[in-house]
Amino acid sequence: MSPPLARIIQQLKREPSRTGSIVITVFGDAIVPRGGSVWLGTLLEFFEQLDIDASVVRTAMSRLTADGWFERNKVGRNSFYRLVQSGRQTFDIATKHIYGPPASDWTGRFELLLIGNGEDRDASREALKNAGFGSPLPGVWVAPSGVPVPEEAAGAIRLEVSAEDDSGRRLLSESWPLDRTADAYQKFMKTFAPLREWIGRGERLTEADAFTARVLLIHHYRRVVLRDPLLPTALLPADWPGRAARTLCGEIYRALLPASEQWLDRHATNENGPLPKPGAELSRRFGDP
């Protein structure tokens, strides 16, 4: 295992257990593009690379299934997991947010959602955060115009409002913790820059290490970028680190993709055998518009 990857794994071990979150990353990044179903044994083989015990993975899968993320299909003694169809929109929005092109020029308009008290507010909060909305006041959610509204907030009152640059900056400063997001981007780059340097020197990773590095790259990046509203350049500080972080992530991801996909070809299976090949959209990730 390469020294940069070993250090990333050691850092992961010092954090609170995130097995369930890593499972979500594996599905969103690698399994959904290949049909969406995978054998539990494939997941156990991957997590063995992280020195995470099989019992921990089984417990995480049981909890995620109970929480409505996955459905389990048993064939003999083998268990296969598939993302529940109702969760596909959440995954699709997250996919665009993580891998899609940078925001276009700002139109000067914001999407404003008003959500009343009660269950709707609680149910929609996490979905709105993951879709890139910020909240300046309880029950009020804001995003640049054009950001998709998740199904969980379909009942909200929707308004489109205009804001000049100064007013827009005031609104975003009240809606999103940009300082914390900037710090998180800096930490991400500090963690993964050594891996880019290692790859840039022509050092080779095994197929297993390439897949492990790819999953951990997106796992760390996802935790930051899904809290980033991806505001247009006109509304961001000149030294905003999100752009550099996306460039770093994209460079590493594209370098890891061929070998990591070969690992999936050789090791990943579903109920019908080897996973199907991914579509062309996989190769377009982190591309420009």
C-alpha cells in the first residue's frame, strides 16, 4: 500500500466510526453506475482493506436497511443489497452536486422556500442541506435559482427573489457557514495532496488500493461539498478554496478510475454474476460543461 493511502486510512481510524457513511459513498460512486445491486461479500472484501471487521459492516447494512436506504435480497445464503427506489432522487441530486460542472454565472436571483412548523420541517431539513440550500432563519431555505428542490420539500412555498451582489453576500453569510466549509476544503486538500504527488511521480497503485483510494477520496470530498451551496463566483471570496479542492479531487479521481474499475470487474458481483459495465456518464465526472 502506498504511504499516502496508508496515512489516509490511519486518519480515518482516528475518527468516529463512519462505516455507514462509507457504504453510502461506495453505492453512490461505484455501485449505482453499475446497476445498483451488490453482494454483501463484495462490500466485506472492500472493508477488509480498511481493517473494518465484517460484523461492523453487517451491522451498518442492517441499520441502513432498517432506515429505508436499502432493500436486501437473499439468494441461498448470500445477501445482496440494492438502493431503495425512493432514495434514488437523493442520490441523483448528490451525484450532480459532487461530480457536476462548476456553477454558471449568477443570475442575481435566489430560490426561497418557506416551510411551516411540524413534520415537514424536520423531514426536509437534511434533504435541503444535501441539495445545497442554506437557512438564514428557521423554516426559511435559500439557494441560487436553478438548484433542484428535493421531494422532501415539495410542499414548501416557493418564491424567486432578486438580490444585488451586496445583498446576496449578506444573505449567503446568514445562510451558510462558509468559513467552516473553507476550512474543511483546506483540510481535504492537505489530506489528499500527497496522494496526487505520489500518482504524479508515476508510482503505481494496485487495483485494490486504487479502488480504496477512490472511495476514500469521494467519502472525504462528499462530506464537504454536500454542505457547499456551490455559489457562483460573483458571490464567493477571491481566495475561495472550493475551486482548488474540486480540481485536486478531479485529477486524483480520473487517475484512479481505470484501475479501480478493473477491481470492480474482477471482484464485484450481484445476483446475476459480475456487475454490468458503467455507462458513459462515469467518464464525464469532474468534467467541465
